[in-house]
Amino acid sequence: MNISLRSKSYWYVAERTDMVKTFSGRNGMIQGMKELLPIIKRCIKKKNLVKCKGKSVISLFPQFIDLLESTLNTKTSSFEAIYDKYYYINIALYHDIGSMTAFLMPLSFLPHLINRNKALYNIVVEAIKLLTAGKGVQCLDEERWGDPSYEMLQEQLDYSPDDYSEDEKAEIQRQINEYDKYLEPYYDLLTTNGCNLSKLNILLDKYTPELPAEKILVEWSRKAIKAYKEPGDMENCTNMAIQRYVEDNKLELDEDGTCQFEDGHPVTPDMVMRFVWHNDDNIIENTCNYLGELAGNFGEAEFYIRYSCKTANQLRLARKDFNEVVGHFPKYLADAIRYAANNLDIIYAYSTGKLIGNLY
């Protein structure tokens, strides 16, 4: 005997059951729409509004869910609807800096730049110090995260020397020698001598860039200043990211409130945005791959702040508080490093005296 049953839509079933846990049944859907819509009303774009008159709950509710997602799921926020006798919104706010993208600025051009243009060198050094000594951005720190590029260079000579010509091997060895010679003194210079914004502004006022590379480095220095002037710093961002990671993964803390990460340390913001020594496309790519593997094995501690919003005003103030706590420091730092990375060929060619043709 064949018994045919009419198929029912997802929302038809949800209206009559507790299939959607947060909005249980028809009453939960109605209560959710009544209590959550006023919270997001100031954020709703007019084009997303629909006429409700004469529509059933199961036709309105999916549109309501789409409205929540289009309003609160953005490049800088995500949300969760919470029910605890009444409905409210947990919103997570963060910066759009590109998930799993490493922002690494190589500094091995500095020993060459000082010989080419001492005035410009002084500007760049002071700008870097704003971000390292002033904002806690990691710089050439072997003890903390190391510099995998050094090991990668050495491995090229030790394990695959036949893959390189004599000139290429000589260049690799030169880079290794520079690393050994300059890493420690530049680490001390850039991280332990403090920073002085007034001094940097004076240096910039006295300097007039002429060549494209000079203009690029001056512009980069101004972008560093822009990041420096924002509230928050790398230590704050990293600590918040680790705290969120521990909470989200329900990890246990030691008596002193720290987590040992016995399985392996997750990727943190201070690992993703930092100054390194070597400039090589393969090394940067391999470092990014290394961070990707680390995140795949042990996760990524992403920086964000979560706010519980029960009114429209609380939702508005959440963004205001976020901007006051950290401002746009992570975003402006990423912008500065991205700008430098996009112009590394010109920076290095200028510093080493190889800039030719119309770039002059």
C-alpha cells in the first residue's frame, strides 16, 4: 500500500516544534521578532524593510532572520541571538584585517639605507620604534616567535644546494651573514630605546622626498604615526584574543590565570603582524604557510570584543566603546605593513643602489 504524505516546508515545521532552539515554535518566533527588531532598528537599511501586513509568521520569520544577518553580520561584526526569559543580542566587534593573512614587514634594507640616505634612515627607524617600543609590535624577537626565515635560508644550502647556481648560493650566504651580523644590534635599536613622536615629526618636517622610494618610505612613516596615535596596543589585542580563545574553547586556567596550551599555542595577533628580517617572496610565503598550518593544528586566537545588547542604545554604544578601547590600531597597523609590502621591491632597490629607469 502506497501512502503519500505532503512535504512541509522547514519553517512550517519550525513554527509547530522546537526545532529552532533559540526561537522555539510560533510563540518564540513572535517574541523574538518583537524584542529584537527594536534593538537593531537604527541599523536597518530602508531597502531591507518589507511590508508585514497580511503576512503569516512563517513567511515573515525567515525574512526577519535574513534582516538580522544582513544588518549585524558584516566585515567588522558578527552576532548571536540569545534567549533568557527575553531576547537580546551578543555582538562581537573586530577589525577587517583579513583572516589568516600575515602582515610581515622585512627590515634587512636598513643597513643599506643608512649608507644611501642617513636622514631618511633616521625617519624610518623612529617610525618603526613608534610601533615596537611604543605599541608592542613584535620585531626581530628570536626568543618569542623566532624568525623561521633564517632556518629556511640555511636549509636551502644544507639540503638542496644543487638547486641553486653558485651566484644564488653566494646570495643566500650573504643574507645569512647579514642576519648574523645585524639582527641583535637592530633588535636593540628598534625595541629598547623608546620612541619619540615629536622627534619624528621634526625629522619629517625637515625632509623633502624627491625619488619615488623616498616618498614611499615617508608615506609609510606617516602611516606608522597614524597607527601609533590610535588607542590600544599589540599586547592588549593579543591578551584579549587569547582570553576570547580560552573562553570560546572552555580551556582551564592555572592559578595565576594563565593557560598553558598543552596541545600547542594558537596563532595570535602578535605573530601575524610584526617586523621580520629577510625579504624574500618564498620566505614570506613559507612563513604564511607555517602560520596557516599552526592555526590548522592549534587554532587561531582572533581579537574581538563581545557586547551583550538589550536595547538599541546599547548596540550603538558597543561600537563607540570598541573604538575608544582599541580604536583602529590593528587596522592601521595592517594598512601600514601592507603598504610597505606592496612596495618592497622599490624600497630594497633604492636602499641597495639598484633603482634604475623611470623609477628615478
